[in-house]
Amino acid sequence: QQQVKQSPQSLIVQKGGISIINCAYENTAFDYFPWYQQFPGKGPALLIAIRPDVSEKKEGRFTISFNKSAKQFSLHIMDSQPGDSATYFCAATISSGSARQLTFGSGTQLTVLP
Amino acid sequence: DVKVTQSSRYLVKRTGEKVFLECVQDMDHENMFWYRQDPGLGLRLIYFSYDVKMKEKGDIPEGYSVSREKKERFSLILESASTNQTSMYLCASWHRGSQETQYFGPGTRLLVL
């Protein structure tokens, strides 16, 4: 059972455009939602994260929007640049406990055209 | 600077071989994880460990085992490699109680012929 569903699988955006990646989760116990960015040949790296007590978090050109009632969250990349071309994963976890696990979405391959 | 290293970037093995993938972290993290990454499937958890000599099955443990004899080292073992285990394998570590999240190694791309 896939607990975090991510869409689209791939996305092509022109330089300067807005990239939007959506995720939906099922487990209401999740209380921490990170996004990871992965470049070819590298492991994923934390990009930005949010907790469900806020509806939006912004860091530079990257914004997470969170809708707790709909159990959905999304990543917005403003003024997308070719250097943003990468695979993006949303994830969710329950932050209590000694052995937290991350449940990942299936990933979105973003291509930003110059 | 935090670091998670994996022993090999690329491996080619034959069906039936025993395969060892090694992961080392230098951050004194309690929790370590092994994932496999396949196109369209994201990252799927194979095994994790929350302390030395402790291990827990993840979502897809079949065909794999793990070993954690020292805090900094977490090994993934394919007892008898099969072609459907061809994949990218990622190791990660996480500090218990941290507000941060997992740090990943660069991955090992395994091809089983």
C-alpha cells in the first residue's frame, strides 16, 4: 500500500516558470513532511520540510503548501532554473519514537529548459 | 561536514553470488537505513537499524539481510543475488531525536547478470 502518492512522474518547465509537484498521504499520524532533491549520481538531500501546524513554508524560491484537511502537500519552485533539474521526492514520517522511518513518494523528474 | 559513504559506486555480480554492500557514517547516528531506488517506485525501505546489533525489516526485506556490528557501519547482504535485485541501493543515517532528517550516501548501482 503506497502511503504517499506523488504526481506528476515527470515535469518539463521553461526557465523562469513555476514548477509544481503534488503529494497526498493517507496516514493521519504523519507529522513531518520533508522534500528531497536528488541530482544524477548523488544521494537525495533534504531541500525543505514542513510540519502540519503551518500551511506554508518558504525558503528562497522553494515553497511547501500544506492542506491538512485534504491530506495533501505540494512543492512550488518559483523562477525555475536549469540547475533545478533533478528528481524530487516528497516524504512523510511520524516524528516520535526511536526508529522513525520515512515513507517516500515515487519521485518527480523535473527538467527545466534553458 | 556530515558524511555517509558507501563502499562501491558500481557493482556487477552474477546470479547466485553473495553480495555485500557497506555503508559508513561519521556522525555518530543511532539510526541507519538501506533503501533501493527504482524508476517510478521511489525509495523503498529494505531494512533499518536503530542501534548496534539491532535490526528491523522494512517494506521489502525478502532476499536481503543486514549486519550492524559497529555503530558507524551498516551492511546490506544479498545472500544469493538475483536479476530482480538489479537496482540503485542507498544508505542513510539519522540522529535519534533530531529535528533534522536523514542523510544519504551517494548510492551503489548494482547490476546482477
